[in-house]
Amino acid sequence: MLTLDELRSDTSIDTVIMAFTDMQGRLLGKRLHRDFFLEQVDHGHGTEGCNYLLALDMEMDPVPGYEIASWERGYGDFELAPDLATLRRLPWLEATALVSCDVLWLDGTPVRPSPRQVLRAQLERARELGFEVMVGSELEFYLLRETYEEAHRKDYRDLTPSVPYILDYHILASTYDEPLLRQIRNGMHGAGIRVETSKGEAWPGQQEINFRFADALTMADNHVIYKNGAKEIAHLNGCSITFMAKPFHDWIGSSCHIHSSLWRDGSPAFAGDEELFSRYLAGQIACSRELAVFFAPNVNSYKRYAAGSWAPTTLAWGMDNRTCGFRIVGSGAAKRVECRIPGGDVNPYLAFAATIAAGLHGIEHELELPPASEGNAYESSVERFPSTLREATAALANGSMARSALGDDVVDHYLNYARTEQELFDRVVTDWERARLYERG
């Protein structure tokens, strides 16, 4: 990481990126000259951005129905306030540093539906109960031989995985991609993100790089910087990476497994408190359907859920059982819940916030943990996670837990987001329809 004093004295850095994470999980913001950034900070200022940036779809089109930003309200500005504890060099970009920002109204109050603020609010709830939340997120991705420009020209069809066969744990096969993977690992290490491992995954060209767990806010910041940086490094190497949940219907999906635990007084709280652990897990199980939009945010997210695909379909829990939605791993101080529900497309701030909100709900309401699942949870009678975005949107709209935990303004904001995603998809004629109906229909 980088202190302000180090930035002042480091003339090798001339550019500072001030960035926040939008609803879709993308980094948005501005590049500032280093000297101007320091002037702004010295005067207690950040920078401004149009508030439509939290009211857009993936194509950057303004969307009606958001309370915080609209044509009627004139699409004014909000402030990007730098969190100086996150200032870091980006080794893969020349002479560049980055700082993560909180989104504030011009009077200094938080823009509550902004993802980082949604997570901050849940962390405050946890602290009121005496807990800090530790999280680790494991992101899978596909490495493709085509550049992003080439993939676009090909309409994202007939893309070439970096390795043509399943390379799960293969050292030889992952060696073929090692020049790029090494750049990513070392680049993230240089950006202050503690790297643990990389490995081949469960389909041709699929990879995973894992990082040390951290407090939830730091982990979310690291997650989005890694995801954005990995794409940048791939671009610089003439290839591309996708974190889509399900790039093609006959490929295994890419997951984002979320490991979480509560700490109290600087120590892991689950180590000696089985009741606390049980209620925390019970809350996640009880609330995940209602909070599904925050774990699986778009239509494609739900294509990943299929039996025997390493993506869970049920809300079962089990001890070290990868067929369950919730896998319990570790023991003693390392005991934690691994939520296997999210895909690689997830917004970490929102998913972590939903995880914490659900866990705290279980603790506050003293929920009872259902029996553990043994064997194949795909074939169990345990309640299912929503199978479509439409079903997930209805669960959020009809529930009350999310409104109580997150607030009406946050829930209404993301209901509008989910409904917009569904409406946009419903208008599209897909390749699948053409292949079935063009001649034979």
C-alpha cells in the first residue's frame, strides 16, 4: 500500500485513479494528475461524478425508476471521497496508483444505495453486536486466446480457451498459461493484495487465483481491483479474461465462493461458540432466497445453476460437501462458512453485505439450524435457490427481511435494477431462438 507521504515523494507516479464500484461491479471514476490529486486531498476534497453512474444498465444507458438520479432531478453530481487507506500502486499500469472511493452526496452524507455504502452499513450493524466480519472470495474465470476486440468482432462466438481440455489442478496445463498468471499474481501482490495460490479449474481454459482473507471491506476492494486488473493484464498480453457466470451453455460456470466468519475482540468467534456459528449459518440459509438478487445479479447468473455442475441448486449445508449451497470448512480458529452460490459476475460489496445481513438476522432472531445434508445435495428435497432472475426479483419484492436489514431505499434501488435487467433481456431475440425457429418454426 501507499501512504500520502510516499506518493508525494515518489516522482515515478504521475497518475492517480479515483474509482468506485457501480451496481454491476465495475470500477468507474477518473484519472487525476498526481499533483492535482494531492492538492485536492490537502483541501479535503475528492472529485465529482454524475449521479447517473448509479442508475445505468450495463450498456451505460440511463434507466428510469431510480429515486437517487433521474432526468427530472437533472442528473447532478455526487462526490467520490477517497479512502486513503486503500491508496496503492498498480504495477501493471505505468506510473499509476489507485484509490478506492466512497460515494457521497455533496453535503457529505452517504449515497446509501452505492455498493460500498451498502456494505459499510452492514459492517456497522455487526460492530454494534460486537463483531468484525472476515471474508475471503474465490473467483474463477476463463482465459481466452482472443483479445476483447477480436471477441467482439466474432460476436463472442467460437472463442478459444487457452487450454483445450479440463485442467483442474494440472500443473503442466496451467504452465502453458503461467506467463500471464504469474503477471497477475505478482501484479496483485505489488498492489498490496496478499496472493495465496493459483490453479487450473474444472473446464478448458478455466483458472482461479486466490488471495488471503481480510476484513470484509478490504476484501471487497481487493476483489474489484483484482477483477479489473486481471482484465487489464490480459488485454496487455493480447488475450482476454471473462468472469461471466456462464459464458456458454455447454461450459461449466465460473463461481465466486465466499468464505465468511465473525471475529470478536480480535479473535475468531466461531472457535468456541457453536451456537453463534449455527445461528449465523441458519440466517444465511433462511434469507438467501430473498437476497438472491445480490448473489446472482443478472439473467446469465442463473444459467450456472445445474445439477452436477459444481454450482449449487439447493440451500443445503454440509461438512466439506461441494454439492451444497453452504459448505462448512476448517475447524477451531479456521472454522467458516463457504457460500458456493455466487458466480464470477457478482458485485462483492453487495454479496458480502447480503451475507452479513443474513447471518446477523439469524443471530438476532436465534434461528435454528436445519439438519446437515449428507450425500448428493442436488438430489435432496432441501429448498431450492431461485432458478431465474424473475423468481429472485419476486422473492426480494415479497420479503420483509431485506427491507429491515438494508433499508427501503436500498431494496427499491436494486429491485429497479433487477426488473430492468429482466425487461431488457425479455426484448432480445437470442441465437437459441433463431437456431430452433428460423427454418423449422
